[in-house]
Amino acid sequence: MPTKSKEAPKEDVNKQLAEGIRDSASRIWLAGVGAFTAAQKQGTGVFESLVEEGERVQKQVKNAAEDAYTGVVTKASQAWDQLSPDQLGRPFEDSVARALRVLRIPTREDVEKLSHRVAELTKIIRTLLEETEASGGKRSPRAHAASKRA
């Protein structure tokens, strides 16, 4: 039993597409030749007026494109000028901060608070040690109160 190739339908579609393009190109060429011949028969005045009309339309399209381009550049420049460095960096900083919170990584503020608290506790311990040494190994009431605050 012969097997059908999957390539055959693609080749047919490609051939049909190529023929359609060739036919369209041929028709456009023929229309141009016909317009040129009609303009020649009616005289050079018609031909020149067609050329002038084409130039006018081309200038209009070019000017419209340049105006649109200038408008886009101006708006983009104004928008860029209105952005501050803080606005540009803020979304990045916020997303990093959220990620650090999710991962339970302490922030700079957390570390500073902890450092401050460690310094306070170190000071209290030194005070307690000094008072203990001064009293001969017995804790004074003041040292006892300081240890309860911690």
C-alpha cells in the first residue's frame, strides 16, 4: 500500500502561493504600462501632472511621518526627564526587600537594632562583673535589679 507523503500538500500550497504572487506582480506591471500608455496618448501634460501629484503625496507622507516621529521623541524625552533616580531604583529595591523578608534575611535596620542591644547587654554584664568583684563575690541589690531589667 503506497504511503502518502506529508510534503505533497505543502508543495501544492507553495506552488499556489508563488503563482498568486506572480499573477499579482504581473497585473501591477500591466496596470503601470497601461497608465503610462494612456498618459502618452493624452500628451505629456497628463504625465507631468501625475508625476507632480505623486511628488505631492510623497511629501505629505514624509512630513506626516516626520511629525509623528518628532512627537514620539518629544513625549518620550519628557517622560524620561520627569523620572527621578529614586523612581527608577525604587521598584528594584522594593522587590529585593520583599525577597529578603520571604527568605527571613535580616535587614540593615534589624542588624543595627541587634548591635545596639548587644552593646547594652555588654555594658550591663560589665557593670555586674565589676560590682560582683568589688563586693567579694556577692551581688549587690543594684546588680540584682540590673540583671532583672535584661
